[in-house]
Amino acid sequence: MGILVECPKCKARGSTRRKVCKCGYQVQKSNSKNYWIDYYINGKRTRERIGRSKQAAENRLREVETAKAEGKHIKKNKSSMISLGEIYNWYLELPEVLSLSSYNTLKGRLGNPVNKIGKTLRVSELSLEIISQYLVARSQERSPWKKNDHIAIATIHKEIGSLKAMLNTAVRYNKIETNPIKDASMSKLRNTRKLSISHDEYLNLLACADEHIRPVLTMAYYEPMRQDEIIRLTWKEVDYKAGFIRLAASRTKGGREGRVIPIHPEVKKMLSSLPRSFQFNRVFLRRVNDQYKPFDNFRKSWDSARKRAGLDDFVFHDFRHVAISNLRKAGNSPTVIMKASGHKTMSMFIRYNLVDEEDLKGMKWIESKSESNNEDIGAKIKCLDIRMMDTYMDT
């Protein structure tokens, strides 16, 4: 039993220790070599193709050795048979994925790495090296949204994060044995942009915005909600009497748990002034030909407003940072804020909880208390005498 390496040029298989293949190809230096495992079942030799990950080959060989030692049936390695494209198509048909309000966004976000890495690539051939190459290549692509700018690092990280989540789901459903990129680490984002705005900047932005998106901006500034949660809000989700916005699980990120968000007084005032439609149950409407209709895309109006307000680098999602930080500054506990914002971990909450110079000005210091205890003073004098004696002896 052991691990074999396949030469990318002549397809000959041999020991992992060989540096050069018989055909002259430098196997050990190659990044495109495939690993196989070699073992016997009931006296019959079996060779199983694993892919480009040596770690996956070692893991699979251990599984086979354990199964043989325990006298168990050796299951076929599913990851070595199924392709990335097959997992992608299967995943997008899952009811739990289809029901997500962000389904189209997720589909596009996954489509980039799956298409560029290769739909025909077997999951077992997927490796950390391939992901690293994708990150570098993708970061050099031009952004289709911003002229003379590259794809944002945050966008690329979301793509890989979605890919990892898809493969983790495939493991959970027993479609594949392991996730070959579960340990893929992505460099920390460097946010040089201004993620926060002051209340005066918000009021100025509001004045610069088209009339139909002003209520949307008001809710975004005060409530720790995501863009899609805001723009698709319905009157059925607004519990005006109790003072809460109640989102079902299908309307939240991940789609696993609903959320209850307290309504800010300014938002309550804004909601009471909005026009309603008998035809549509949506909260935010736009007047078109004397009729109020819902809208999903307001990118053009938003871009115009922030440019007029001199906030070119401020993106809509930054409002979530602002709302969470303001809730913290108002004295709310992290637990309460996380319940409203939907954050599951403290590390993610901290990313959204911005600390600015005003916070630093309010830094509290511990008071230095002088020790008046006679015994302490005596000990200090004794210590001083010893140091003076040491100095005298040295001279």
C-alpha cells in the first residue's frame, strides 16, 4: 500500500520520491501532477486516482488502511469521481439554497470560481494551490462596475467563501468525502476606505439623494439591516404597534434563523409618512406615471447621491457599520446589538463595530494610587539602601 505520483506528460505512475520521470519530465517540481493510492482488496490490486492534493491522498490511504484493519467494506472515494460543475449544479437546486433571497447573487458569486477553475475539474483535484492561483488571477481582472479599477479583494474573498460553503454542504449531504479547500486561508482585507459617516454627512447625503431613495437611506442609517432586507421590506414585516421589524428566516442571510429588529424613533416617523399601495405590499415605492411601484435596483440614484455629497468611497453596505457602531455608542450591549444585526460570532461583530477618534477621546484611565502604608515605605527605603550600597561597592 502506498501513494503514487502520475507524470503529467506521459501519465506513467511511480514513487513519490522520484524527481524525474523516465520520459525526462521534472515530476517533483510540477504543479499539475496527480496522486494515486495503491492497495490490495482480497488479493486484488486496486489503484485509485485522488487528484492533485497529496494531503487528500494521504487522508484517503489512511481511510483504506483503517477500513482494512477493522475488516470493514472499503467505500469508493466519491470525491475522485464527481466534478466541480456537478456539485455546483446540485447545490443550486437544493431547496434551502433556492429559497434564499440572495439566490441570484450567490449563483453569480459561485459561478466565477467554478467557471474559471473549471467545471470539469474533479473535486479531488481541487487544491489550495489552485485557489491561490485563482486569487492572484482574479485580483488582476478589471472591475465591470468601476472604470480603471480592479475587482475588489472583498469580492474575491466572498467568492472563495461561497465555494468553501458549497463544498462543506456537499460533505454534509455525503456527496463528497472531504472538502479539499476547507483550510484555504485568505489574506486579511485592508480597508483604506472611510467606512463611517457622521450625522451631518448623513443629512447632507439625504439632501443630495433622489426623493424615492431617501426613506431607504434613513432606514439604512439607523437600522442594522442589509440592503436586500431593507429594499424588499413589506408592511407585513413591520410590527408598528410593538415597535419591531420581524424578518422570517428566508429573508435573512443564510436563511436559517429569523430576526427581530427594534424600530428607531426616526425610522418610525419616516414609515408613518410613506405612501401605500393597494396593489403592492412593499414599504419602499417609487412614483412612475402617477402610480407607486416597488423597485429593486437603485444603483444609479445611489451613486449620484454619494458623489454629489462627496462620499465617493462610501458604499451602501457601510451603512451597516454605521448603524452597529451608533448602537454601541448609545450604550447597548454587544449581545443585544448582535441579536438585532444577526451576527453569530463576536469576531464578525467586531469587524462591523467601528471605533473612531471620538471613542478614543473618551478613553478611561485607571488611577495610580500612592501607597501610604508604612511597611511598604520601609521596604522601599531598605531597597534603596541596598542599591546605594551595591553602587558604592562597584566603585
